[in-house]
Amino acid sequence: MSRIETADVVVIGAGIIGAACAEALSASGMRVLVVDRGAPAGGTTAGGEGNVLLSDKAPGPELDLAVASRRLWPELIESLRAELGDEIARVEWEPKGGLVVATENDARGPLAILAEAQRRAGVQATAVDAATAREMEPHLTEHVAAAVHYPEDAQLQPVLAATAMLAAVRSRGGDVRGWSEAHGLVVVNGKVAGVRVGEGTIACGAVVNACGPWAGHFGAAAGAPVEVLPRRGMVLVTAPLPHVVSRKVYAADYVAAVASSDVDLQVSAVVESTATGTVLIGSSRQRVGFDEALQVEVLRRLARSAVKLFPVLAGVPVMRAYGGFRPYTPDHLPVIGEDPRFRGLWHASGHEGAGIGLAPATGRLLADLMYGRAPVVDPTRFRVDRPAVIAEVRT
Amino acid sequence: MRRIVVVGAGPAGMAAAAAAARHGVDVVLIDAGAKLGGQYHRQDALAPGDAFVLPGNVEHVADATVWAIEPVDGGHRVHLRIGPADGPRRHGRAVEARALVLATGAYDRALPFPGWDLPGVFTAGAAQALAKGQGVAVGDRVVVGGTGPFLLPVTASLIGAGARVVEVAEANAAVTGWLSDPPGALAGWSKTGELMRFAAALARHRVPYRSRSAVIEAHGIDVVESVTVARLDGLWNPVPGTERRIEADAVAVGFGFTPQLELALAARCRVEDGFVVVDAAQGTSAPGVFAAGELTGIGGAALAASEGEVAGAAAAKFVGAAVEPPLKAMARVRSGRKFAAALNAAYPVLPGWQGWLRDDTIVCRCEEVTKAALYRAVDERDVEAVRSLKLVSGAGLGLCQGRVCGRNVAELAGVDAAGFAKRPIASPIRLAELAEEEPVESPIDAEESGRALGVEY
């Protein structure tokens, strides 16, 4: 394929968010070039479990984005199937539902309060008693104090999903280029005129910073830093098993761990099976910069929390572990919108561990804002110029 | 206390342990086997006694698997499980040391071909291990295929176990010819004598040995019944019209070796072209981590032992022992590497093997990924790295974690194979075992570790 050296928009970062933005922009008629300093869908996207969750979000702007996204995912997959065929639209989409389990009595109250608030926000959240929970998940621990069923929770395979959206971008006349690092912007009269990539420059009218946990790096290189930091996570993968778990099952303390800003290690069990029969065990959260070194204590606590939820897993071999970095913002909200410092520079990052679920609505919102259309959700709280993201930055 | 950890008790690891122990350093020598010697010596696990004796300050931890290496301040923490891998009663240990010698060796590489997933197809190494370790031949009529000098001892072991080797198919030039006239100053290197003896054994048993040939297909309904051997051109494409059908009930194939890199990668050693980079003292890019043997380049047992001796001495020096440079061993390493480099250059794996595969040939056995499915995943999804390749195709995600298929799949897909060796959990561990607290032995004294310096001769 010949390289295009001009584009309407250049998206920096070919993870799930960059792919979703590029898909939405190319669907609106733009010629989009996606560049990534590594392999497409090879960073945070390849390190995730594929969560499309409503259950772990308290009412607020992120839940609004998640609700919109949950509605958009099946539509998007269907449109990719119509456009590109069955094979490429295969993303292992499973609307399997989620079950949040409190194993301690003191977790019952907070879980019930959260579920009630979510119901008022339009989320399906059904309280189930211990017997019902164990009927739904027969291998679940006997120590169930309370549980809530979230039928809308879903799962997909993020690398398949991202590469499917990138294939759509290519088929619409755009391009995706791996191993191409973006070094900075070309700015004329305060407006983006191009982006420096590798040895060359690509002329374009807009640039989208979708670098995930590295968004701060590209922002700094572009002269428009944003407060997006890496938050490390590890996942354990068991050998393939006969059926053990049907839904996405997680401990009630997960919601608190997600919402915390703690630098120290936080571990709470998230257990689910994949299409190939392996069981994925998360989740850990840790702010250790981009340090990839193995910490056995993290694996140990993941193992303990999973066995507590599903005692039957005790004898099961773990085949591998993988890790990744989530893009964390201090106020736990993504950054979606135009940068106040340079017209034509847009941001779409900071989704922390929820990027897979939030991707389609993020892409749609970005395209809506760029085209001046009515936005799919209220963009106010995702603005780039909010204090948590931009206040610390000296310009 | 001066203590080092050596992982692997093959020729390299044993030599490293002995060298460090000679310098007064305590050694914890960890190995998966029941006895010393590794794959190369392959002692009968059930026979009494051990053919090797190491100094008293070497603690040999047998039947042990290192499942993780974790960097800690001033060194590394080595996590192991001890006991039979499938048994329920493995126990855990965690040992810290300022210096580590990694001598984890290599396993042999199998290339896929139609029928390679039939029962009766073995890797050359597995066939040899069964023959040497248990006196069992993998079949009555065996075809040996692949490339390089390793095919000779494998064939000799099979004959020794009572098999009839009906053909040896060497995909490159004849090893005997190369050994009798190696290039330049390499003549007379010690390895040649041993290999020439194997070659003589083949001749004595009238084993047909064909160069520039390969097993390109195995046939059979439930088990191997016959194979197709074809002549190869200079790039390993089969020459049309040269195919011969040979009756056989087993095939042993070996196409060079793949080093076991996961622990080296966990210890953050730099790897180039598939091998751990080391300096003259066998030091890796990670301070306090030394590597010896096939991990640093495929060169056979004698070279591995010389490297082990150098590495063990350097590790002892690193933890503070008074050590003179082991000049003789270092000289043997230099000459051995020259020979190994020339031999490896003469026995490459060439890309024509990809043409032996048909669309429905399985390339990843654990996940049953065919060549066509792999290509479709790569083409449609424009995959450019191992991590995403695994996740879009499934190849390498199964129980072997890419140990068997990784390099082949990477070559077929045109991506760098190094990512397949990144396995933070180096061998499977049960969740209950992982959940257990292990007491840490000999924790590193941070103050003492501050004195550790690099080793330079």
C-alpha cells in the first residue's frame, strides 16, 4: 500500500481508543491515518480483559459514557460485519452479564446503595440472595453475603475489536502505520497543520492524542501536556478448564479499588472465562510508573482473592500472567475534547481500566465534537482544560 | 554469607556450581531433573546413585522448578516449587542471592509439516531422552530428520535402544563432510572426535544418511505409517519429482535448538538474535546475573561446561570471593565459540520449510491453529507483533505457551519471535501454590549488596 503523507486527521495511538476514534472519524468521511510507536493493538489493549461494564461505575459522567458505549458496541460490531464480513467482525462479543459478590457482611450495605443509585440511573441491577447467586454460578464460594446481577455487563476480545476497527479505517481509504513514533506537532498560527512522525511530517488538519498511558508523553512532546499517568495491572490466565464460571464475577470491593487513587497495591478479584476455556483472574492496581518487573506479591494476592471467590480454582494451574499499564487521570475521568492550547489538537485518553467498554462512545463523542454535531453524551466533565488534567502544567 | 544460585544442572550449571564452590562460595544448584547432568547426560532416574559428585558446599535441589525470578534490591529472589510437577505435594521455597548463574539450556526445535501432529512424530530430543534415560526406542522403524550434528547422537541412541533407523535426512550438507574438512583454523576442535565416532556408528549399522533431504510429510490414519522424504534445493524447497515414500512407525525431527529464555528475560537480561548477550566473564546486561551454555549460543556440552566455569568464577567474584581470571576456561570458550559459530552458520534453518505446509497443516498444536487460519489472522488484521499475533490467531496461547510453535509461527507471520519467550510465570503453578506464603531464605543484606561491583578481567 502506498503511504499517504497528508490526511484529514492523524490519530496517535492504535489501541482500542485510537481505533475507535479513527473508526468514527472515517465513518464520518474523514481520511484518517493512525500511527503507533509499537504494534497496533499491542499495548494496553493487549493487556486487558475486555471489560464492557456498567456494574463498576457509580452514577456520573463515566457511567453515562459507559451506558452509551454499551448500546453502541453491538451496533458497531454489526456495522463492521455488514461492511467487512463475518471473519473480521469476529470479536468474541459475549453479553454474559456480571455478578458482583459481597463475601463479608459489612460489604452488603455499600453494594446495595450502589446498586440502587445505578438503577435510578437506568442500569439493570438486580439484587440476588446467596442461594440464587450460587444457582447462577454453582462453583461460587459458600460465603455469599449479598450479590447483585448486572445483565448488561459484557465482554469482548480487545485485540480483535481494535484490529477490526482499524481494518475498517483502511478499507475506507485511511491507513494504519505501526512502529512509527510521533514526535510533535507542526503548528501554524496556533492551529495544528501537521504532525512529525518518524523522519517525516504528515500534513493534517487535526491530531488526536490517543496514546493511552503514554498520552502524557506525547502531550509533552506536542507542547500540550496532560496529567495522564500509568497504573499497572496484572492478569493471571489458567489452563483451559471445563466450565467453571459463566458470567463476569467479581468481589464487591472491586468498585472501591477502581475508584481509589492509592499509589499502593490494590487487589480485588475479577474472575471470568474466555472463549477458549481459560479463566482470567484480575485485578491489581498499582502506581509504579512504567516498571514492568514482576512482583510475586501481586500474583499471590490475585491468586488468594480468586480462590476465595471460587474455591474450586485452588488446584487449577496458572499458565501465564500478563501485565499492562492503564491510563490513569487523577479524577478518574477520561480526557475527551479539543486542547485549549492548540486548535486542531484533540485528546482521547485517560480511560484507566475501562477503555474497552468506553471506546465506541469515546470515538463517537470525539467525532461529534469535531463536526459540531449534537454530542452523544454531555462532554463537559471530560474537557481537557479541567483542573485535574491541566492545572499542574506550566505552559 | 557468600551464596549464589545456579539454575540448571547440565554441563554449564554443574561447572558453574563447581567453580564457585571451589572459591569458597555456597551454591544452591536448582534443577528440574532427579539427578545431575541435565538433558545432555540424561542419567537414569531410577538407578541408584549419581554419576556426578559436587563439592560439599553445593546444595543440589533436585526435582525443582523455578517458576519466577523477581528483581529485589541488590539481587534477585528465585521462587521454586519442589517435587514432581504433576504431584499434589510440591512445596515452595524462595531464595535470594546477589549473584545468579542461569544455565537453563535449550530444547530442540521441530518444524511443522503435514502429519507432524500424528502420534509417532517426536522431536529428536524427546526420542533421545527416551532412548538414553529409559532405554526405550520410539519405534521399530524410525526416520530421523532435521539438520545439524545433533542428528548423529540421536540416531546412535535410537540404535542403542534397539530401533532400526531406516534413514537420516539432513536438510543441509552432510555433517561428516563438514567435520572432516571444517573451514579455516577450526580443524581438530575436540567436538569433532566425538561426532566422528557417532558417524562411524551410523556407517557400521548401514544407516542411509542423505544430505539436502527432509521429511516433508508423515502419513497414517491414527499413527505414523510412512513418511515422504524429498530432496531440497538451496533454500529448502522440495525438488519436484524427488519424493520417496518410506515405511516407518516413528519419526524424530530436530531443526536446531531454541534457548529457554524466560528466566533470563525475567531477570531483565538483554537478548539479541534469540540469545542472551554476555561479556567475557559471562556477565549479562543485568548486574549480578551470569549466563552460560546454550542460553548464550548453541555450542554443545564442552563449550557449555567451559562457559559455566567462567560464569561460576565470575559469580563468586561478584559476591566477594578472591578469584583469579580463569584464563584457560576463557580461552576454551573463545575457541569453542568460533567453532560453534561456523557450525551454526553451516546448519541454518532456511525458509523453504514454509512451503512444506498445506493450508490445513496445524502450526500451533495446543490451540489447533492451521496455517490458513494464521495467515488469515495476519492478513486481515495486519498484525505486527507477537502479543497481538497470539491474541488474534490463538497461536502460542495454549499449554506449551509457544515453546513448540513460537519461532515457527513468528517466521510464518513475519514478526520478531522474541516476544514468545516473555513468560513472567516460567512454568505452570497451581493457584493454591501461588497463594501460599513462602519464607524467603538468605534475604539480601542491602548494605552488603551496596559493595557489589561488576566483574572485569
